[in-house]
Amino acid sequence: MRIFGTIVGVVLVLLGGMWTLQGSNVLAGSVMSGQSQWLYIGLVVVAVGLVVLWWFNLRRPIR
């Protein structure tokens, strides 16, 4: 389960990072480039990805 969470978290961080860069018009050549809504969506997806990574990898089991 830990590997699955890590994969999902990394994919979310990478996808959100790409959307953030497209929304801030750093990555051009897409319909999403330069549209601020994708900047905000990307930031939220990155945050969710980081929470998923924390949840599956860094928290200690409750005993």
C-alpha cells in the first residue's frame, strides 16, 4: 500500500507542477498556457500530492 501511495503522490505532484507551469505561462504551447485557473488548479493538485506522500510515507503508525 505504501508503494501505491508513493506512486499516486508523485504523479499528482508532477501533474500539478506541469499545470502550474502552464498556468503561469512558463510552459507554452498548450490551450492551458497563460490561464490563471490552471495555475490555481495546479497548486491545489501539488498540495494534494504532497499530503498523499506524507500520509503514506512519513506518518508513524499508531500503536
